[in-house]
Amino acid sequence: MSTSTGILAHHWAFAVFFIGALGLCVLMLLGGYFMGGRAKARAKHVPYESGIDSVGSARLRLSAKFYLVAMFFVIFDVEALFLYAWAVSIKESGWLGFAEASIFILVLLAGLVYLARIGALDWTPARSKRQVSKPSADTYTNNSHVQS
């Protein structure tokens, strides 16, 4: 028996599954294309607002800082999942698991300190913060316009 025949005999179930899944995807896409309705109206690309006339644009621009917060949430949420898995199996992992979890937490803290030091956690960048100026001495002494 040749090598390719042996590989095919060993993985035939996966090949059948893959071809079936690919065929099903193509079938559903073609079915939607041929059976779907086609609107040639001017308002085809206008968002549907439950029968109310559209007001303004449907596009909403968000600042990049919201995406930054979302990425930090995803990163730290996944890390919390790892720590939860460790906490569930703490009896089985013993002191070695505790040491590994401690190293993991220290790496997380190092990353958090690094992000704080480079200013990635600041809501507004340093260049956009307004400088608060101190009032000069002339402000307090020059009260000629004030009548007593």
C-alpha cells in the first residue's frame, strides 16, 4: 500500500466532512443568491429605522481610545480565564502551580506597569491636555476697573 493511499485511508472521514461542509456553504450561498429578492430602489442602501424617516447618517465614528479600552478588556479577560483555571485546579497543581501562577501574575503586572509608563492607559494623550496657567501678580493688583 502506497503512502498516499495510507494517508487517504486514515483520514477519509475528515475529508468527507470537509467536502460536505464546503458543499453546504456553497449550496446556501447560491440558494440565497438565486432565491433572494433584488431591490433596485433608491432607498436600498438606507438603514431601516422601523418605519421612521431616517435622520442624519447611520455611520458613527468612535474615537480610537474606545477600541484601546476594548482591547485591554479582551486581553485582561483572557488572562482572568487562565487564572480561573488555575484556581479551580489548585489542589492538583500544588506549589509548582502556585509558582507558575505567581510568575504569570508578575508578567501581567509588568505589562500593566509598562502600559502605564508609556501612557497607553491615559484617556487623553499628553499633547492634548491643556496647560493650566497660574494667574499673574497683575491680576490681583490691577483692580482699577472694580468700583468699591
